[in-house]
Amino acid sequence: MGVKDNTAVIQLFDLLEQRYAMRVIWALSDGHPQTFRLLQDSVGGVTPNTLNTRLKQLRAARLVDHGRDGYHLTSQGADLARRMIDMQLFANRWAQQQARASASLVPSPQVLNETVNHLPAA
């Protein structure tokens, strides 16, 4: 990857790292336009000022647009949302592996009983 490619990735990450940016894209990923209020409910916990700022940024980046039915993803935004679904699949597999790894670190009740039984008497 060249410096130019890295710059593009960094610019995209800078945008997506903004609070609620990915949640807005995720909320619109089903393809149904949403009004400002519905989008605010879908995103959850976002103030009107923050949502308005994020929508302006996402519109300037041509990932989100606004029509008569409300906000919706552009074709680029929909492409990004599809890639986020890939990330969700990765995250699910990763979380399962993490849970299995954590579970393997916790001794079974049988091992705990055997350990307790082998402790020297006080």
C-alpha cells in the first residue's frame, strides 16, 4: 500500500471514528430512509446537535443524503455498510474465540475440588 492509499484510509477512519458516525451508517443500512427523529431513536443516546453535526459530515463525505422521505445512504454509503456487515461477521467470530479462550482459563469445578482436596490442612 502506498502513502496515498494510507492517506485515504486514515481520512475514512477519521470520519468514522467521530462519535455516532458508524451508528448512523448502521441505522440506515437496511435501505429505508429515516426522518431525523427516527434516526435519533435508531442511533440511541445521540443529542440533536451531535446528530446534526454527524449528518452534515456524512453528507459532505457523500455517504449519506437527504431526500423527501428522510435520510438514506448513498451508493458509496451502502457499499460501506455492506463492508461493515463483513466486519460484524468477523466480530462475531472473534468474540466467540475470545469467549472460548476465556473459558479455557477458568478451571472446571472438578479441577477446583481436586485442588482444594490437595491443600495442606491448616
